[in-house]
Amino acid sequence: MKFFKNKTLRFWLISLILPLALLGAWKGADLLGMLKPYTMPKPESVIDTAVELAAAGKLHVHVLSSILLVLKGFLLALAAGLILGVLIGLSKRIEAFFELTVQIFKPIPPIAWIPLAILWLGIEDKSKLYIIFLGALFPILLNVISGIKNIDRKYFELAKVYEVPGMKLIFRVVLPGALPEIMTGIRVGLGNAWVCVVAAEMIASVTGVGYLLTYGRSLSRPDMVILAMLLIGIIGKVMDDGLKFVSKMLTKWNNGEEALVR
Amino acid sequence: MSDKVIIKNLNKSFPGNNGQLRVLSDINLSIQEGQIVSVIGGSGCGKSTLLRILAGLDTDYQGEVLFDGKPVTKPTREKGIIFQDHRLLPWLTAEENIRFSLPGDVPDKNALIQHYLDLVGLAGFEKTYPKQLSGGMAQRVAVARALANKPKILLLDEPFGALDAITKISMQDELLSIWDKEPITMVLVTHDIDEAIYLGHRVVVMTPRPGRIKGIYDVELNIPKSRTGLDFIKIKEVVFQEFFGASGSPFIYNI
Ligand SMILES: Nc1ncnc2c1ncn2[C@@H]1O[C@H](COP(=O)(O)OP(=O)(O)OP(=O)(O)O)[C@@H](O)[C@H]1O
Ligand SMILES: [Mg+2]
């Protein structure tokens, strides 16, 4: 146990080296007078900007509005991806029906939908939701389908022997059996959704971290741009960590380390 | 006693590379209610195929297979099957695996599940996941799961094949003691001659390519059954001769 703890600690310490080195190089360049404030600010001014925005009560508004939008679009995509994925995964006919359409729509980047989305749904949240939804949908959908297809057929045979009804089959065999892949899809989907919200906000918005970024650009304030970029990165990482944890909890039965008899 | 299972002129082929591959040829067998029938034969002689047909998992055959006088058309809870692999759902605990198999309208499921887990000696392992169980324990959960559904017939496909000799012997005795309490009709597929004789009231010997029944032997062992008594040895020799011919049995007497 002690050994394990040390290993995690060591991992964390090692993973801190590169970010700290980058920060050091940044500061070093500043001390050597290599930075011009209008192209590259010094590290402190990014922090100052963050403090300033936070004090004005604006920082959390931007962050929350982006996160909320992402969650909405992501949850819609999750519901659609699960329902559609289960149907396609279980029925050859339904699969045939959707196959070609999905194949053609899949390679279109969600951002390519922005012009149409704005025309159809306006520049408010609806169009952004649509982009986020598309960004999250495909990874989730495709992973649900392949997760279901990779479930060992012998479990379906078992369900037949015990005359397990449809809904029970879905909740006890299909979804848990596909869960590891579904969780991968969900993580990629949420990541995509986050990328999409930033892209959508950069094009038309009055709040959000994407807006903060374009706003910084229009004011020629690279400190604000960098702050927005860091926020995007950090929030994305934290959300993924959350999902990683959820995934670990849900697939406890599959954890090798705990495979000890009581 | 009445015939629980009647198999008449059963033929089964699989589509192969060059035409149909005949797997079962002219199988005729009746199984009486409450009887344990062992089916023994070499690898690939169609034992699993026969069992799957009995279970209703494979209905593409010629001939007649009757269960309780009616043709077998699909799997049902009445026909319990224990696969060679334990086939527990890895994401459900021992207890949940049994619950999964039960119909919705069973009263007092918890007590029922507990009863059968106790029966197979797994009290205390209710909340354990299959990965955390040993092979023998997992196979016992599979036995409990099959029994909890109160099958009228239990089909066992080399259920103890992957177990070590000692676990295997204790599982065999457990199965017999379960049968003593509740004499369910059983068909036990095995490639272990000792197991076939020890557990079966009748031993069906099969030969491969195509799989057919070479002989059926009644086993009349005293109760409690013995693995080393003279009766056991005698029957064993007969079965051996069936496989290896009358000349020189490879069997060494050690009594
Ligand atoms: N789904 C299938 N498709 C084609 N051929 C099959 C199929 N299942 C079984 N066979 C063939 O049928 C024959 C009998 O197979 P079966 O699994 O019934 O043998 P078995 O007696 O149970 O052997 P073992 O003791 O090795 O389990 C084999 O030759 C096998 O190749
Ligand atoms: Mg077999």
C-alpha cells in the first residue's frame, strides 16, 4: 500500500516538471527582457488579469456559462447516443437503415456546421447547443455500437436460457457489457463538446471562455487570450478526470487490483 | 418411471468447407425422469452439440427431440444448462447473477438466492464479483443459478472439466448430495470416465466422425457410491474396452 502511494506521488511529481519548466522559461525570457507586452505578456500579468476579472465578477460568469452549455449539449448527445446506439447495436435492420447516413455525417467536423446552425437557429444558445451536440454525439454513438457488438455472444445465449425479457437484457447485459467502450466514447464526446463550445463562442457570443478569447484578441490583449486558453485547458482536464473517476467506479468489477478473495 | 426426454433418429450437420459436416448420426436415447445420464466420448464427437439441441439452443436438426412429450423448440427455464465456462456475468456479484436469472414473479427472491448459495457452500460470498472467485467457486455459483430456477432437467457440459482433481471430486459429491435431496433429471457430458461412472446411472458412450452412440451401460453402484469399489472397477473396464477394444486394457488394478 505504501509502495503504491509513493508511486502515485512520484508520478505526480514527475508530471509537474514540464509545466514548471515551461513556466520558468517564460519567466526567464521575461527577466531577460525578451517579451513585448503586446505580443507576449509576462506570467504575472495573466494572473493579474484573472484576479481583475474575478474581482469584477466576470470570470465565473464566463466559465459557468461555457460549462453549462457544454453539459446541456453533452447530456442531449448522451441520451441520443445511448438510445440510438442500443437500437443500432442490437438490430441489423436498424443498423442498415442508419449506416450510410452516419458514415457520411461522421467526417463532417461539427464546426463546419456553424454557418448553417447560425442561419437556422440564430446566434443564441440554440445554435451552439447544436454544434456541441454533434461534437459529442458521434464518439458516443460509435462507441456504444461497437461496445455492444463486442459483447461476447455467450451472454446473449445465457439470457435466452433464462428467458430474460428485453428491458432487463438491455440494463443487465447490453449496457454493462458495453460500458468500458461507452465510457471511452463519453470521454471523447465530452472532450469534443468542450472544443466545440469554445469554437462556437468564438464566432458568435457575448459570454463564455471562447468569447473571452476573441474579446482579448479584439482588445489586443494577449494576457486575456492566454488566460482564456489556460482556462479551456484546465477545465477540460478536470472534466476528463471526473469522467475517469466515474468510469473507474462503474467498472469496479473489472479492476484487476481488487481481484482478491475478500 | 416415465421418459422425460426422448431422442429419436436425431441427425445433425453443420455446413462445412466441402459440403455438410455430419456431426450427429442417428442418435436414439430415452432418459427417465430422475435419472442421471452421463455422456462420454472423445473431443469433437458432438457431445456439446447434443446438449445444445436438448437445451433448445440449436433447433436446426433432423429427427425428433421430445421433452415431456413435446418437441424442443427453444430454450426455457425448465431446461437448466450449465456450460463448460461458468458464464457468470462479470459485472454482477454472485447474488446478482442468480437474481438476473430469476423470473420477475418469484416471491421472496432474497431467501431463495441465499438458500441456493448456502447449498453450494458459498454463504458469505454473496457480494463477490466473478473475477474475485476461484474457478470452482464460480462454477458453483453457476450450479446455484441453474438450481434456483427449479429446472426439470439439468444439462451439464463438462462442468468440472477445468477444475483440479480435488475440487472436482468435492463438486461431484456436492452434485450427488443435491440430487439426493431433489432427484432432478440430469444429462452430464464429460470426457472423464471415472466421473461418468461415478455420477451416472447410465453411461452413454459416443464415438466421433460422425458422432454416434456406441453403447449404453447401466451403472448399479451401491449408495453411498464408491470410486474404488469392485463394482466401479468392473464397469470402468467395460467402458474402457468400448473405447480401446477388448485387447489389453491400459487399466492397472490397484486393489
Ligand atoms: N457452430 C458450428 N459450426 C460448424 N461446426 C461446428 C459448430 N459447432 C460444432 N461444430 C463441429 O461439430 C463437431 C462436434 O462439436 P462439439 O462441440 O459438439 O464436440 P464435443 O463432443 O463437445 O467436443 P469437446 O469434448 O471437445 O467439447 C466438431 O467437429 C465441430 O467442429
Ligand atoms: Mg464440448
